[in-house]
Amino acid sequence: MFDRPPGRLASTGQVSLLAAVILLLISALALDARGGIGLIADQLALLRTPVFRVPAGWPQPVYDFRDNPITAAGFALGRELFYDPKLSRDGSVSCASCHQQFAAFAHYDHAVSHGIDNRNGTRNAPGLFNLAWLPQLMWDGSAHNLEVQPLGPVANPVEMDAKLPALLDRLRADPAYPKRFEAAFGSPDIDSQRMLKALAQFTGTMISADSRYDRYVGGDASALNATEQAGLAAFRARCASCHVEPLFSDFSYRDNGLDAAPRDGGRATVTARAVDRGSFRVPSLRNIGLTPPYMHDGRFDTLGQVLDHYRSGVAGSDHVDPLLRGGLPISAEERAALLAFLPTLDDPGFTHDLRFADPARRR
Ligand code: HEC
Ligand code: HEC
């Protein structure tokens, strides 16, 4: 007789550790039999490749990985490309220059992004995570597909300023890339579609869903203290009509009252409709403690300034969102609770996940 309850599963941490040990043992045996260092490398590559899983309670993603199945070699290639300054005209700027892992892949402490030849853009680089759920990308929704989006920064004269044919030639002339493309796609041919698919395998699997907030919502009542819980309640009362859980956005475009006369047309630059002037995508607030400064132009350095904007700084114009007219009635107590709650959306496991780190650091 067993007195252990039947069917109790080990935690996922234990299971993956066990899987890792078993894989390593198998590899070690294979090494004996066939001298296959390569096999160990293969097993390690698999362990380093994220599996795309929809977190519990989340909607289905928009980007469909069935058209771009994630493989260990495809993901590794995407990661290599993301961190490679070869993608810019003069080899000085990589995607990671403006999208830094420790800042949840935003550009830390840069109000507007800073690209090639020290040229400045006009918008704040957003954090990159949960991208597979975005119906459109960019603050104004000007990119429709995760796969095509990188063509923007690669060609943008203030970002990477590269000509695509020249960039592809650089990759073809590189000693390593043809082999990497062969491993990922079956032949060493390098074209933009393959480059973009590999990048999407990397960026699309960056899922951030393990903050203290997530643990609390998942049933661990001790994950948030009393003040943080009060902050969540205040958030649900004041903010959640636009910043909708679990992704913390409804993906609509709105004017949250930053300027009575917006300089940046925002959504209107895409739709050409006057009513969309000054509207921007409601951004996710996940990892918000890690991604200052805030708003599409990075005008606020702290979350306190953001809350003071919503309390008393909302511009009185006819295009400001009706939900925000006259500002939000946030009491001093609610303000303090919100400031305690917002950083519980940070996900240090994501910003420290070695699978998304610069591959050069560990070679
Ligand atoms: C010079 C800085 C810079 C570089 C280099 C750069 N980006 Fe960006 N990225 C930005 C900025 C700024 C935005 C927001 C632009 C906007 O909304 O108009 C952005 C937006 C994005 C978005 C959309 C995110 C969202 O929430 O909608 C993705 C995805 C992205 N970048 C991926 C990449 C990839 C992949 C590369 C490399 C090929 C790259 N970026 C290179 C600054 C940069
Ligand atoms: C009417 C919809 C709406 C409501 C309600 C709202 N927001 Fe926003 N929020 C937005 C929009 C739109 C933006 C982007 C504005 C821009 O950059 O031009 C934004 C931006 C932000 C940002 C900056 C994010 C970043 O990555 O730069 C923070 C932080 C924020 N909101 C927090 C809150 C909090 C906290 C509340 C409640 C007190 C709240 N919001 C209520 C629509 C809303």
C-alpha cells in the first residue's frame, strides 16, 4: 500500500530539471558510443529553446506559429540576428541596442530611441514581450505583422539605416550565417523572408507571464501584500477599462490627454483621420517598473509623474478619451497603493532568462 496521494505531480521546476539530467545522461552515453559532442550540443540547444505556451487564462495569440514552427536552430538564429550589429549600415547598432533585456527589452533611460550616428528618433522604444498577442505593432499600429515589423527599424535612417540587399549580402559573406540558415531552414540560402521568420521565432517566444501579480491571480494570496492588493483594487477601478488584464491593454488607440495640441499625429499618421490625432496604442503595463521613461515620447521619468498626470494633468481637449475627461479621481491613499502595485507586474524571471540573453556573452 502507498500512503502517498495518487497522481500528485512534481512541480514543473522539478520536472524540467529531471528532464535536463536525463537528456544529459543520454548525451553522455551517446558520446561514449559515437563520440558525438554534437549530440550534447543538440540537447543543450533544445533546452535553450522556449516552447510557445499560452499562459493559463490568456486569450489565443494573434501571430500563428503554425506558419513558422519554432525549432532550436531557428530560434538560435533569430537570437543571433537580434544581437548582431551587422544588421545596421555601419555595424554599430543591433536590435538589442534599443531593446535591452534588463529593461524588459525597452531602451532604458532613453526618452526617444537613439540609433545610428547618434541620431534620435521621435518615439520611446517599447518593451518587447507578449508580442504574439499584438493585433498591430508600434505606438500607432503602423506594423501589422510581427514577421514584417523588423523591416522598419532595419531600414529607418535614424535606427539601423541598412539597405536590405546589402544587409543580406553581408550575412551571406559571413563565415557562420549560411550554416545557421541551413540548420534552421534546410538550405544555406539567405533571404529576407527567412531572416524575418527567424527573428519572429525569437521575439515571438518572449513571453512575460510570471510576475508577482500573476502568482497572486493564480491563487497564491501571499504573493501581494495588503497595500499591493489595495493597489490592484484601485487599478481595477481606475485603469483597467483601458489597461485590460491579463495583457494590460485592450489594444485600442486613445488619447490619454498628454497634450491639447499633440505634435505627434499618432494613430492619425496611419488612418489619416483627424479624430485619431494624438491617439496611441494603450500600452501593456507588464514590466512597467523596468521600462522608464514612460509614454510614446518618454516624457515621464517616474510612475509617480504618470499618476499625477492622470490625477491632475489630463489636457482638456475634445480629442481626449471620454473616460479621462477632467482626470481620474485618485485619492492620496490610492496613489500610494497604485505605486506599490504597479511594480508587482515586473517579471525578473523574464529579464534574467538566459535563453533571451546575448548569445555572445556565453560562447
Ligand atoms: C534605434 C533604436 C531601435 C532599434 C535599433 C530597433 N528598434 Fe525596435 N523599436 C524602436 C522604437 C522607437 C519603437 C517604437 C516605434 C514606434 O512605435 O513608432 C520600436 C518598436 C519595435 C517593436 C514593436 C513593439 C510594440 O509593442 O508594438 C518591435 C517588435 C521591435 N521594435 C523589434 C525590433 C527588432 C526585431 C529590431 C532589429 C531588427 C529593432 N526593433 C531595432 C527602437 C528601435
Ligand atoms: C482611457 C484609457 C486609459 C486609462 C483609463 C488609463 N490609461 Fe494609461 N495609457 C493609455 C494610453 C492611450 C497610453 C499611451 C499614451 C501615449 O503614450 O501617448 C497610456 C500610457 C500609460 C503608461 C505609460 C506606459 C509606457 O510603457 O510608457 C502608464 C504607466 C499608464 N498608462 C498607467 C495607467 C494607470 C496607472 C492608469 C490608472 C490610474 C491608467 N494608465 C489609466 C490609456 C489609458
